[in-house]
Amino acid sequence: MKFLLLSLITHQPDPVPGEWLDPAARLKEVVDTAVLAEQLGFEGFAVGERHERPFLASAPPVVLSNIAARTSTLELWTGVTTLSLLDPVRAFEDYSTLDNLSGGRLQLMIGKGNGTAQADLFHVTPDDQWERNHEGYELFRALWENESVTWDAKFRPPLTDAVTVPRPLQPRLTIWHGSATSRDSVDLAAKYGDPVFSANVTNPIEPYADLIDHYRQRWIAYGHDPADARVGAGTAGLYVARTSQEAVERYRPLFEQRLQFARETGLPVVFESIEDFVDRSSALIGSPQQVVDKVLRYHDRLGHEVMHLTADRGGLTTAEQRASLELFQAEVAPALRATVPTLRRSFA
């Protein structure tokens, strides 16, 4: 099993002391965390894409390029690139440049995205975001794999013998399809033989497991070998401590802030208590053995071989976050890597 840290670069006051980092400091903190991730042995670091408060993640290729300059082996993931909002030509130029600068470490995860900013800033709505994502994916793939492209597009001007530069370092890029609920997204992944990454964050496991079951069914229907289907899954939180009691009590104020934010912004509240959150969500909060057991329970249902963990402190001190990540890599990750095989060492 492979492990990534993921940041959506949230920008909020710390839930305990209430400190507020300015944007420059917050962005630097994310890059520093990615450097730490490589030092501790995580395989990758992912940066999401959001275009509204409370996030600072509007330019993933810029942040990932900074991370690339300060690391040497860390895979550089997006989580997700909202391709429905982007001109596929411009997205190709950004990510091909990143692929070259990083020595071929790019791992792209795409998704149609959501949020009110899509309509306000980009005039993309729920009515057309899926179609835009589908077209963007096919054009992006064609640009990546062909020196010259002729394309009749609906959402951008047509291309005739278009040549895009720089040409990427990886001749064929693995494109993961991120999805929380969209069957269209996982069907597109299955059609092209691509892996899928389940968000696996907001709800208990059932709806995500149903979506992965659908992906595997569609994978077979499109004529692919069932053994080649690849799945990743997210987690809703992380704090590993020596005992479960210590982990839960330290995470309690972080959960309360999360609950308050959801209620203030109208987000659905699925878990009303920290105990319910630890028990029924994908959050990994507990002792090393408890975390191992929980991941294996989820793996029995999802069959995932890649997992992302939160990269953000979210109220922990820097020392507490580091101690949790170190304990995860020392006692959790080795047990999971030994138990759950990774289908391919490199996804290129």
C-alpha cells in the first residue's frame, strides 16, 4: 500500500489558540509539510484545487512546482484537478511543465468539482460540469500523447494540427478519476482503463463502497481484466497516539471546530460526536494497532492500494503533527505495506 499526504490548503484560525497564519505563511507550511513527508517515507503529496474561501488551493501546479524543487523522490499528486473549469490546453501546458521539472513525478487526479465559485468565477454549473469534465479529459489525454492534435470541441475553440509544448517527460500519464458520488466519473475511468480514487471522507463507508463496486462492474463490462482495476481511497482525519484515549481526547477540539464549521456553512452533519466519528468515519484516530485494523477493514470492502491522509495540522501543534506522522510511518505503514500489495510500483 502507498500513502500520500493531501492538503486542500484550508485557511482558518487554529481551533485551540486561535492563531491565524497569513496566506504566505500558510502556503509555506504546506510546502514544508511536503518536504517532511518525503523525509518520513511517504510516497506522495497531493494538493487539491478549490477556488473559494476558506481554501488557498487555487493553483495546484504552482504549489507542486515549489514542492518539486525541494524534494527528489516524492510523487506529486493533484487531489483533484477540477478539469471542468480549465482550458485543457492550458492545463496540459502547466502539468507537462511540472512533469519535466519534477523528473516525471506527476500523478494527475481529475474531477468535475463542486462549489458555488464554479458558477460565479467560471460560469460552470451542475448542468454542464460533467460534460466539461468528460471533454476536458479526452482532449487533455490527446494532447499529452500526441505531438499534433486536431479537435472539434464544444467548450473551447477547435484545434487544427495544434502543437503543444513542452512535450511531457512521461509519454503516458496515469490519470486517476476522483469521485465522491459520481457514477459518470467512475464509468469514464473504467471505459479508459484508468484508476479511480474514492473521496471516502464525508460519510460512512457504504456509499463509497457501492461506487467502487459499480466501477469494478463497469471495468469488466468494458472488457478489462478485473485484476488490473486500481483503487485509491481518502481518509477523514489522522491522529495516531500511543493509546486510543490519548488520541480521541486530543482530537476532540479539532472535531468540535469541524462540526461548528459544517453547521455554520450549511454542510451536512453526518457524525454528531467524536466517538461516532472515530467509529463510523474513515478517520484514523487511535493507537497504531487500531489504525491498522481500521484500514484493513476498509480495504476488505474497497480493495484500495493507495490512501491519502490529511497533511494539515488542523489544530495540532507542529510537534504533535510530526509525532503522529512519525508514529504512522514507524508502526502503521510497515504493517499495511506488508499486508496490502501495490499493483504496480510506478503508475506511469
